[in-house]
Amino acid sequence: MRIAHIANFYGPTSGGLRTAMHELGRGYRERGHEFLMVVPGPHDADEETEYGRRVSVASPVLPLSGGYRVISRVAQVREILTGFSPDVLEVSDRTTLRGLGTWAARRGVPSAFFAHERADGALASHLPGWLGGVLPLGRIADAHNRGTSRRFATIVCTTDYAAEEFARIGREIAHVPLGVDLDRFHPSHHDAALRAEVAEPGEALLLMASRLSAEKRPDLAVGAVRVLTERGRRVRLLSAGTGAIESAVRADAAGLPVDFLGFVKGRSRFARLLATADAVIAPGPIETFGLAALEALASGTPAVVNAASALPEVVGYGGEPAEGTPEAFADAIERVLDRDEPTRRAAARARAETMPWSATVELMLALHTRALGADLDPHTGAAGRRRARERARSGH
């Protein structure tokens, strides 16, 4: 099977989307399939990677996005796809690439749209508060989602939370949770020397692995540290990530035991940080999955998550939900820290073990196989369809 995955907002410091694309590609290749990803970049490039062929399209940086790029030369993407002749198409984008669903439909190529974020949540978080209170955001989101539904054969949602807005318009979805690398993220990566480097003796070590942008609500984590400090609880928060509001978050954290690490280079160091922390904080209220929280669980570290997001259904008994106030997050952090440490770490790891990447890959391949037909017979299945398209292009 030839599988193409197209996305915006993919870059060196992007988190869950980049990881998901890489893990899907690696899993597809291990099972004998061919994988192409097309992503934005600073210049055109075509390279082979361990997770498949990656074609980068020179793309401009989106203002106020923290450096993310968005493909504007969609015609070039269509040319790349025509040359690759995919059997199935996956798209992870609500902006410039949404029309590729129509491109696929016209060529008889089954398409799957990944709803990595909710339209209503994205609108609410990026619009000024006064404007969000005036505009009918729900109806705008519904109209956007109806347009997406018309373009794509399948809508893929990673959680029930992500699926809610499609249920609102009567669209059925395919439920495919993301996964975690259970070897890369493991309790054995706990590092006493690293802990001594980043925290004082007697401090509870908290980690926030998040882009510093308004919709991620890093202010809740900083506010929780302020509340805990006022209560006499010794904590230290490490912020791993950068973003458009970093200067404002730093100003808010002035005088508090909060350290900013920036983007943590190297998956090994990040894995050791996750396994060494006492708790990970995921304060974003519109997260549709929250991969960093799942990676924390795999590392044996419980996650304190925003109750308004999808994360309570992801972390389950491996974490603790909190309402969207600093006081509520402080309460939830204390509940986690007051539990027996071996017990809370074992519960976190056990929850993560129910969600390996292999399960995500198998669900997606089953979805694609159903879309193509139950078998891959050379006359009736994906290979036959591809050859038919090639004959049509060549005039035979």
C-alpha cells in the first residue's frame, strides 16, 4: 500500500503532530508499506528517512505562530502526490491543505482527515476575548467541519472529546487513539544526577512540556506554583518549550521557582526529564489528545491535566484532572504528590501500556484496507487501482 500524509505546522520544535507522523510512517514501513510525508520547510527538499520519504515544500512562517510554517504552494503538493500515486491519503491540516480531500475524491483515492484539534477550541483561543464573545463560534466551527466532512471520506479522531464537534453535525468518525513508545519512555530512565542538576533537595519536581502559546494556558501551571509556594509546599517547575508568549510567561513567573529550559534537544534528555519528574502538568483546555502527557505516564510519572480537555480520558487512572484555575491545579498536584510514590508511578506506567503505537498503526491500516476493499488483489484492490490510474495518465 502507498500511503501519503500531508500536514502543516510541522517543524523541528513541533511536538505531537511530528511524532505521530513519524511513528505512523515507521509502523507502516515495518509492515511493508510505502510512506510519503509532505510538510512545510524553509526550502524545498526530498529525503529518505527512517520513517519514510519526506518532501519539504518551501513555505512562509505564519505570523504569531511561534515559527510554524504553512504551505501556500498547494499546486506543488498536488504535483508531488500525482507523482507518488498514493493508494490512500492522510491529511493533518484545517487550513491550506483541506482541499486535498477533493483532489483525492476526484481520483478515487480514499482520504482520511486527522482532527488533531477542535475547530471551536482553536477559534476561541486565537480570537480576542471580546470578539469571541460576539461571534457565533459554534456555528462557525460547525460550518467549517461540514466543509471538511464533504471533502474527506473518513474523519479520524483520537478521543471522544475530539469527536464531539463532528457528532454535533451528525458525522460519524473513526476513533483511533495515538500511542507511545514504551521503550523510549520508561521508568528506568529516572536520573538522580539530572534531578540534582535541576532541583534542590526536598523540592517536588514538576514539568510542563508544552508550547508557550495562549491556547496551552501555561499561566495555569505558573499560577499553581504560586499557590503551592504560598501554602508552604516546596516545588520547582521546569518549562520545556518555547512559543509566542514566552516573554509574558517569564514575566509572570518572576520570583517563583520556575526554570525555562526552552526546546529540549535530544529525545534521550527529554525522556530522562519525564521519568525524573514527580508530576507533569498539562494545563491546555483544548487538547484533543496530549501526547506529552501519555509519554509522561509511560515514564512512570503521573500527569495533572485540564479537566476541560481530552486528557482525562487519555490519562485515566494514571493522572489527575483539574478545573481551569491555579487553585484547582495546585490542589490536584498536591493530591498526586501525597500518594505513595511507587503506587502512583506503577499506575501511570500501567495506563500507558494500554496504548502502544503498534495499536494505532494497526487501526489505521485496518481503516485504509476497508476503504480500499477487503483485499489487495492486483485486479480489484489498491494495486489494481493504482495501475488503472497510471494507465489513464499514460493514455493506455
